[in-house]
Amino acid sequence: MSQADSLQVFTPPADFVSQATISGMEAYRALCAEAEKDYAGFWARLAREHLSWKVPFTRVLDESNAPFFRWFDDGVLNVSYNCLDRNIEAGLGDKTAIIFESDDGSVSRISYRELLARVSRFANALKASGVRKGDRVVIYLPMSVEGVVAMQACARIGATHSVVFGGFSAQSLRDRINDAGAVFLITADGQCRGGKALPLKPIADEALAMGGCESIKKVVVWQRTGADCAMQAGRDVFWGDFVAGQSDVCEPEWVEAEHPLFLLYTSGSTGKPKGVQHSTGGYLLHAVLTMKWTFDLKPDDVFWCTADIGWVTGHTYIAYGPLACGGTQIVFEGVPTYPDAGRFWRMVQDHKASIFYTAPTAVRSLIKAAEATPTVHPRNYDLSSLRLLGSVGEPINPAAWMWFYENVGGSRCPIVDTFWQTETGGHMITPLPGVTPLVPGSCTLPFPGIQAAVVDETGTELDWGKGGILVVKRPWPAMIRTIWGDPERFKRSYYPDDFAGQLYLAGDGAMRDAQTGYFTITGRIDDVLNVSGHRMGTMEIESALVSHPLVAEAAVVGRPDDLTGEAICAFVVLKGVRPEGDAAKKVIKDLQDHVGKEIGPIAKPKDIRFGENLPKTRSGKIMRRLLRSLAKGEEVTQDTSTLENPAILDQLKRNVA
Ligand code: 6R9
């Protein structure tokens, strides 16, 4: 059956269509046709029209060393120039670039001129302490203007930043610093979330003390909470002292289009998190185009992306995209439930946000909160400034979509359900709000120029209506360039031999609607979990568990969860006797805390079950599909004939703590 038969279709409202940058299906089709006809010419035209180049490129796409594709590679530009200076030159110096609202509700506004001055001072300070083009700088900061300043300052001097989410543990921070060989760490004394001050610098100190971070020469500490923090003489410097006396003028470092703008670590199915390397020119192009086409950003919009700068969404749609388009955006330090779960709606009302981009998990938790406490229901707020909503991070279930549409968007605002990944740099499959009839739960059609397809295991494209593997058939400008330090893993992960190295493998399953060809993402096809829109590798969590002295073996799977999308379930074999009752509860808590310490609180397993063994095949492979059924509480109906130890299933089934 077609989606269109079973679900309502929401056609774009006429008043949206009439003003949209890409207006009407004809306009969309024309762009797709242009790309189809002359792929390089299409992207070249856009890169010339939407970016400012110091030295224009003459080469567009170089496929000679595939899959290490190069775009615009003889062109020279600077991202920070494109985000700041060029807006000021266009007369936007006094325009508000950032409306910052802190956890406690205080608000500050930063103009483009002021932002450029702050970025330049910080960039000059970095240069004065010896940070050079191509050096890696790790940023471990809370949501703040300083976070954006630090990222932009790196871009300004051609340093490659790697932002580490402030919720990651010392071990995770250490591993990322070590892998990137970073020379600088930029952090804060602490962070404020939900009315609490949480430490950050002590975690950074712990990371640096672990060994393997010898490349770090300096640690810059932004004083956010004012908490006492130990400062190591010669290494650590407060932000204020670091920038003191620096000029607020800084000539950008002009870099080649392929120069690595940033690394961002993300989870894969095996091994350690991988450092996804992004380019300068191609990445920025996609950030700008998606701001203009998916978000229809206009000069008067107030754009709000609720992501953290520690994730790719916070890179493309906070640190770079909105600024590169001269937009005004909200940056929020806090959490959606503090001081109450009306926080987002109050902020939309107060700042007259017109475009609101968030994650399904946030929507679901706010639905629950609004049901429990009617005063925080969005109907109590004036949300009439909104004209467009967006969703990202995981599939949005139709019920949450409808609630978002009706209660937040007043049945007036299109919702763009944007499918993309850390590796893709920006939106890949998404509605365009003035073009695409919407079907709740579907990310609809590819962004113009993106050649997405659903294939089988041999790489053959499937008929619409059949579920399969999501791939991208041609390289695109904002794609991942490599995995930092591991080009072989890049090839293996994204251009596997199964597809003759010709197709980009996203790692998701998908299906195209039989009639409309709309894409629906059916979830990861590898051992990657999506918990509240955050990617977690099952391997990483298993490694963390087995690093606990009590644990002999562990297997981690996901199970559906109403709030977080997926929840982490761990099946654990302990070294000693299997604990029961309160003793089991205590070990569970210890293990959860241990994983929190090893990776970060987001990786803590929700369920932990103990068994004397794990269900394994005779060749010793853990049968994860059985564990998935157990985690869901399903009857195990799969074939268990290859199982070495069938009795273990009963044990694991009974053993729900
Ligand atoms: C941007 C981001 C990527 C994975 C991706 C997929 C899931 C993201 C989605 C979606 C369905 C959407 N995902 N957006 N699934 N519909 N609109 O989230 O990047 O953290 O790398 O995660 O998230 O499974 O493969 P990242």
C-alpha cells in the first residue's frame, strides 16, 4: 500500500509557496534535471553563486582517486570570511547574528560586527601562541557564544577543529585528543544545565592526565560557572587572559577548498569512534544551500536549531550555516525542561523564532510533559511567529509529527523531516517547504543534486515499495573526505567492495513509497544504535562494559523506546556468581555508572540483564537477533538450531531486573 493511501498528505500552504526560495514542484524538478544533465556544472554554478572565493576554482569534481573525491580543489576561500566579513561588507554589521539565552534565562545579543571582533581576537590569540594552519584544536565547551567563536576562530586561521560534546567522559575526550593529535584544548571551568553547575575542566584534567595527550601544548579555559579550577602553570590559561591585548582585526588564512575544516568523531559499528573529516568549500556550500532551500531562510527570520555544537547538526546549522547566510539565530545553553517543559515554547514566543529545528526525542518528551502538566502545553504560548518546523536525528513517528504540526506549528507550518548524517555534512533527503507535499514519517525526496537510491545486497536498485539499503550514487560536495588517520576504514565503511566501491553506503535501511517514490528511513542496518538522536556503537558500549573488573563478556542491542527512540540493553556475563535481588540492582547501577564514566551518560544502558553465558552459535558468534527479541520482550520465534546453548535463552528471559 502507498503511504499516501494510509496517511494524510499535507500540501505546502499557498502563502508559503508564493514566497519560497524554491517554489513549487516544477522548480524542484528543474534543479534535479539540471544536476542530472550536467552534474559538475550544477554544483559549480551554485558554488560560484553562493560562496565568496578568494581565488575562483577552475576544477569542479576530481574523481581520479575515488572514493577520495575532491571538489573545487584549486579554489581558495575562508569559511569565517564567508560567515562574518562578507555579511558586514553587505551592510549587515549591526544585524543580530546570535541571540544567546543562558540556562538561567538571561539574554544577550551579538551583532555580526561584534562577533567578527570576538572571533578575530581569539584567532589572533591562537596564532600568537603558535597554532598554525592544519593544526588540530579540540573544543570541549558547553553551548555558548564562546563555542561558536572558538570554532569560527579556528576556521579563520585554518586550524582544524574537533568539537567534543560536553557530555562525553574524560576517556572519550582523551581518545579524541589522542587520535586527532591536537595541539590545543579549549574548554570551560564548567557548564550550566537545568539550574545546576557541572564541572568540565576537572574532566579535561583527568583526560590529559591519562596519557596519550602529550600533543596538547595549551589549555584555554573559559570561565563560565566561576567554579574553582586547578590551573597548571605554563599549560592552562583563562580565556580572558588569553585574548587580552589581541587586536580585533585578523586577516583570514586563505585555504584551498579541500582544506580540512573540522573533524567530528562519530560512532561506527566496529572499533573506536571515527574522526569524520570535512572539507572547507564543499561543506560550506551545502550548509548555505540547505539553509536557503530546506529552511527557506530569509533576512527577517529568527532561526533556532536546538542541537548542541558537539554534534554535526550544531556544526552545520549553528556554527556555520546560519552565519554564512547572514541570518539571526538563537543559541541556547540550557535544557528543554528547565525551569519547566514550556521552555522551548516560551523562548519561541520571547524571541519570535520563525524557524524551529529540533529532534523527535525532544518533541516526544515535550508531548509527555504537556500531557502531564497542562500549563506547559504549547497552546499556552504565542507561537504565531513560527513559519517552518524541522526535525532531525532519527525517524519521527507520525503521532509525534502530527502533534508537532498541530500544536507547535498551528497546522500552518510545514515540517521538514531532514535525513542526513555526520558524514554527509548537511541534509540529504528532505522536503523543501515550498515544494513537497508532506507525509508524516517520511523524509520525502532527495535534496536537489543528491542521487539517493535503495538497493539490494548486490547494489542493484530496487523497485519502489521494496525495503533495502540506502546509498548515494554520486559524490556530493559536502561529503566526508576520509576518516582521520584511517583511509582504509573510510573505504571499507562507506564504499565497500560489495558495491564495487561505487556507492556511498549510509548505514541505514530505507524504502521508497510505491507511488510517490518518497523515502522512509527504516533505521540503521549496522550495529549502531540511535538513542535520543545520538549515535552509539554497540561495540563501544560493550568495550566499556568489559573494562569493568566484574564483567567477563557483554553484548549490547537496542530495543524500541517511546521516548528515546531506541534504548540500550546490555546482556552481561559476570566473572563471579550471578547476583540476584538487591545485589543485582547494585551491580547494575555500578555498571551503568561505569559506562557513564567510560563514554558519557548518554551511553548508559537502560536495561542490564545477567546470564551465565550469551546465546552463541557453535562457531562462537553471539546471536544478536535473539538478544534483540529478548530485549523487546518478544517470543523468540527465530531458528535457534545453530545455537550452542539454547537453555541460556530462558535464563536471559527470566532475568529481568
Ligand atoms: C544529522 C545526524 C545519523 C543517523 C542516520 C539515521 C539517523 C538522522 C534522520 C534519521 C530518519 C531522519 N537520522 N536524521 N533517520 N530520519 N530525519 O543526526 O547525524 O548523528 O551522524 O546520525 O541518524 O540513522 O544514519 P548523526
